[in-house]
Amino acid sequence: MDWRNSGRPESNVDEFSIIDKYFSGIGFSHDAVTMGPGDDCAVFDLPSGSELCVSTDTMLAGVHYPHEASGDVVADRTLTANLSDLAAMGASPVSFLLALTMPDSVDSWLSDFTDRLSERSMVHRIALAGGNLAKGPLSVTITVMGAVPAGTALMRRGSKAGDHLFVTGEIGSAAAGLRIVQENASNHETLQSAYLHPEPRVAFAEGLRGIASACIDISDGFLADLNHLCEASSVGAEIETRKIFLSDQLRAYAGDQAMEFSFHGGDDYELCFSAPESFSDDIVRLGEKTGTRVTRVGTITAEPGVWLIENETKTPAETRGYTHF
């Protein structure tokens, strides 16, 4: 159902009354936010010895979520995309700024949006510190801030030849879910949920500090994002295709194309990271502790490029992924 037609626009309201009704006092309250919504700027007081990690993303209707997406879907996809950037750095969430542009003030859509935003804020312990509201085509811009102990942030650079290469979760499921949503199909709920309601790997990523040699989140496609990591580290990677986990749901939907979704589909918001072999047991325990599927899929090499190993045959990988232009 199109959110723009799912309720009656409120009359005689301005942005301040909308903020008061829907956004004031929602979600988690973080000790580091000493001044939140209501003033010209937010004010932060981070613990001594911490560094601030900041990222921002704009997500547009028809590009990052369907035009008809409900408020809870938009909240999940926009906040998760930003939290995934914090996860890629091993950062603990602190706060976020929200700039929301929407064509009308519709009570049902705004209620769904802010209810889910508040719920996710509590789960991931991240506080809304302020933002902006405007009228126009639907778009959401979120700026997230997280903290790490000084010198411990995970980077894309740092992989060494011989490091093991890992991914979390079930890569490819979200891309298949998007295809199903576009087909207006009512089945394959698990795959649809992977796209509509993704989960960032925040808790797992916090445990990777001091373990991972390099890390990146998978948003544009596994092989494309792996290639970014390799280029930043001036290394290459060999992927053992038989080790890529393909869920039963993905196989049932995609058949022979399941690996294609896994390699090149975007929107996973999983993590791809390297680590020395000596940390293998620690990574297994971290996955068990946080309830995270983690799979070793290959090895970092001194030889540049990304390579696929299948039946002892080595071929160069096509590292295409999603691009805006």
C-alpha cells in the first residue's frame, strides 16, 4: 500500500508540531549526548581516550526502498545502512542525526516510521540527537556517530597475505528479496525480510576490534566490496566458491543463479573482513556469542586482484556491483 495514500494528511500543522508529536523523546538516551533535539546543535561529551566515527547516507524512495514502502521498512533500511558503516569500523553506536523530507504529513506512515526508529534506537543503543524536517519528495538522510577506543577502529586497509577472509550472514538473500518485492510476489518471506528489514552486525563488529586486520560492510555486492578492501590494502584475495553459504531459501528461489546473487547482489549489510589465522577460534566464539553466522570463504594473497577457486581452477572474478551513476 502506498504510504502517501494510507492516511489523511494532517491539516494546519508545521514542522515543529510534527517534531513534537512524533520525534520528541523517542528511543535510547545516551550519556554522551549532553544536548539532544531542541537546540541549534547537539552537544557530545565522549569519554577520554575515545575517537569518534562519523558516516552519512541519503536514501531515496524508488532507489533505496520502494515508493510504496511503509514507514517501518524505511526506518529499518535507512538506519541499518548507517549502523552498518559503524559496524565496519568496529564502532559502538552513540547518536544519529535525521533529515527527513516527505511530501505530506501522514499520521499512519509517520507513526510506523518513528515507532520503528525508536525501537531500533533502543536495540542498538543509539540516541537521536536532532535533525531537520522539510516538505518534498521522500528522502531520508541519517548521519551516525560512534565511538571506539583510540587507535582501535577497523579500517579497509590492513589485510596481509595469508590472512583468512570471512563474511557474516547469508550474502545474496537481500538482493533476491529485492527482486521478489519488485515482482510483487507474496512468497519467500525470509528473503523479502532480508531486504526490507536488514540487521546490522554491530555487536559482532565491536568484538572484532583487535582481531580483524581489515573490514568493510557489504552494501554494493560482495565481490565489489571485497575488491575495495583489497585495493585499500594493496593485496588480492582467493575465494573458494564451495565455501560460500547459500541458504535453502535462496537456492529454492534462485536455483542456478543463487551464486550470482551472492557475489553481485547488494543490500546485505553484512561484514567482509580479514584476520590472521591465529584468531580463527576467537572468531568462531564471537559468532556463537553474538548469534552471528560467520563463514571463512578464502585467503588474502600478495597477488593483486580477486580470484575464484572452483574445482581447483582459478579464474579472475568479475567485481562489478551497484553504482549510482
